[in-house]
Amino acid sequence: MAEIRSAHDALHAVRLGGTVNGWWTHLEARTRREVDANVLRDRRLTAVKVVWEALRPLGLGLHEAEQVVHARYETLGDRVQHTAPDPLDVSSLAARAAAHPGRVAAVEALWDGDTVHDWFVLLVAVLDDPAGEGPLATVHHRPGGPPVGTAASDAGRALADYLGVPFHFASPDIPDDQAPRWRTTQCPTEGA
């Protein structure tokens, strides 16, 4: 009963304070070390999962877990070994496309997003025989660079031209993760 009351009191205190640091202080020291190790290696999703699994019994939501990890990124600052952005040059993208099984039928750009990275674009190779798709690059905003949609369009179009296949980006100027996909526009359903 004391354990439940302690957890309830902790949750109440954190909710009243509304601070991310309140959640951080409720993690065991071992868990804090694990989170920081993941942050220092730029393993954001793994760090979020660790925080969320540890504090979910206290009522922590996924969004709050992301905020806790974001705060750790800010605290650890220059010590974080940030992952280099995916290369967007034609030769690097063509090598990734060639590594996938099947023939590349098209290059497609898709919006995606989350509360940590905001909107970003996924470049994928649409594959035939076997049908499917393979990742080529994730395009995030780069300081001083063009808008994400423009960077993805330029890289995707250049690769598609190089491979001699179509390029599809249904909504290059406005983030839309529900925009029609290339296969959908190529093979509309009967009666539509």
C-alpha cells in the first residue's frame, strides 16, 4: 500500500509541477545512465522507449517521454554524437537503390513527422519483382539549407532521372502524410 501511495504521490507532484525534470528525478539512477548513454549516441527512439517503459506505470505518456529525452539532448549538448544526415547525392542514393531486391520502378517522396523532428521526408525506391519499397534517405531540415520538401524533390528527381524511372511527390510544398502514393495513382481502383 505504501508503494502505491508513493507512486500516486509522485505522479501527483509531477502533474502539479508539470516539469520534465520532475519525471527525470523519478527514474532510477541506472535507468538515467541508460537514457543518457542512448542520447550521447544519438539513439533518440531507444532513449524515449526506456523513459516511457520506466515511467508509464506512473502515468507518463509517450509525448512526455519524448520531452524528457529532448531535455536530456539539451542538457548534454555538444557531448551528443549526432548521427550524420543521410547523403542526398545521386551516387549514394543510387547505391542504396541498387542494394534493394527487385527492379526500381519509381522513386517516391513521402511526408512523415513526429513531435521530436517535426515534419521530414522519406525517399523510397518503389520496387517491382518483388513488389515493395526500400528506404533511400530521410530528409530533415538542415540549418541554412533549402526547405525539406525542396531538398527531397531535388534529390529524388535527380535519382529518378539517373535511373530512368518516374519520380512522385504528391505534396512537395505542404506536409501531408495522407497524400496519394505512386502505386495508387498508377493503378486506380476499379470504379473510382
